[in-house]
Amino acid sequence: MTTRPVEPSLKYVNWIVSLFLFLLGVRVLLVIASYAMNGNVPRPDKPSVMLGEVVGSIAIILAAVGVFEWKNWGRRLAIVICAMNVLGTIYSIATLGPGIRGRLFSALVMLVLALMWFFLPDVRAEFKKNQQ
């Protein structure tokens, strides 16, 4: 049985979505590291919250790797993470001041576009071919 190669448009969008997820995870790790290394800046969260953020950002990076490799587990993990981030971003837009709403709205649009991409029939079929 021969398998057809991935269409270029799917492949390149997969790279973009994978990069987006990877950068999202790395950004969270860098923010946590900046708080951990700079003792002059008080962190309002408890250490357990920071640990949860570290675990979450590692999960995002793992999802990015799985999506990049067309693994269905990566797609499922990315869908859960993106959906949770959509809900969190909507809550943040509703509760935070107007100065940050523009940035949050742009992140929301990117998350929704990523979620929509994961449910396209051709994308789902490509991930199902590599299901493990």
C-alpha cells in the first residue's frame, strides 16, 4: 500500500501551527524564568501556580512536536490546549483593562484559527493516517 505525500499547503500550514504552539509554550517558560531569576519583581502567584504553568507550557511544546510530526495524539492535545486557552483569553478580555485587550484579541483569533484548522477534513484525514 502506497501513501501519498502530504499536500504542500497542508504541510506548510502544519509548520505554521506547530511553530505557533511551540512559541506559545516557550513564551510561557521564558516569562516564568524571568520571574524566577529576578528576585526584585514580586510574583503575585503562589509557587504551585508557577509549577502548573511550567507543566502546561511543556504540554504545549509536546503538542507542537506531535502536530509537526502529524501524530493524532498531538492534534488531540493541541485541541484541548487551544480550547482551554480560548476560554481563558475570553475571560481575560472580559476582566482586564482596555490596554491589553488588543493583544488578547489577536491571540484569540490565532487560537480560533488553529482550532478551525484542526477540524478541516483533509487535516483530520492526514492526522488519522499517522494515528498511534
